[in-house]
Amino acid sequence: MLQKILLAVIIIAALLAIIVALQPSHYEVTRTASVAAPQADVFGLVNDFHKWDQWSPWAKIDPAMKTTYEGPPAGTGAAYKWAGNSQAGEGRMEILDSRPADLVHVKLDFLKPFPSTALTDFKFATAAGATNVTWTMSGENNFMAKGFIMFMGGMDKMIGPDFEKGLAQMKSAAEAAVRR
């Protein structure tokens, strides 16, 4: 009887490993919002890590989070490091490319709780008197990450709502600045 139970556990584990291995490695999550503010103003909120506290959905997760800035104050080469509680984790972001009022391309290195690297793009376009902001994150998942994400419902379900919250907060911050 014990052998049958052990065999069943091994078969289930093998099937689960196969299912996880067959999950796609690449992910991409995208959200867009329309902001009633000049393109340059919205761009400025993203191009300067010092301004991310105004809109980032993760800025207030850990009030005791330690943050440091490196490089220039904004634009290409600017970097931001954080170390916080288990929800905030630890990592580093660096702006790899910055094209005024058009694009901010960020490399995002997560160190804790799970090491991974992602590329994040913020694209800005004028449409109907507003600024459309498109926030995209893409990367690759290893076997362990694929298993975790599979059980969490996918990357889109995991971080899509955070992107929506961040874009809504960005919209509020930019539009409030226009009204002043």
C-alpha cells in the first residue's frame, strides 16, 4: 500500500513538473491610461525616480523601506535602489534610455524575494489633447518562477492591477499639477 501511495505521489509530481515546464518562459504585461496633462509633464514623473513616490503603486508598501539614488538626477543612467520588507523586496532600477516626452526604458533587477530581471517601457503619445501613457514590462521566467506564476494565475493577473493603480495615481498627480 505504501508503495502505491509513493508511486502516485511520484507520478503527480512528474505530471506537475511537466505542466510547469510547458508554461511559456516569456511574459509581457501592458496597461495604458489617458492623462489630461502635457506630454512633457507626464514624462517628467517617470523620467525622475525622485518623483516615483507620487505615483508608484509600490512606493508606500513599506514605510521603513530604504531607498538610494545613483547617477544623474534623471534620464539615462539614473538609478534607484530599494530594500524593504517581504512585500517590497529588494532591487534596483536603471534608466537605460530616455527620449524626452517619448520613452523611458528601464532595466529592473529584483534581488529579493526572487532574483529576476525585467525590462520596462513607458511610452508617451499625444492623443485628443491628452497624453496616452503605455506601461509595459517584459521578461523571462525560469522553472521555479513559471511554477509560482502558474499557481498565481499568470503575470498579467499578478501585476496588471498594480500597473492600473500606478497609472491612476500618475494621472491624479499630473492632472493636479496642471490645475495648480
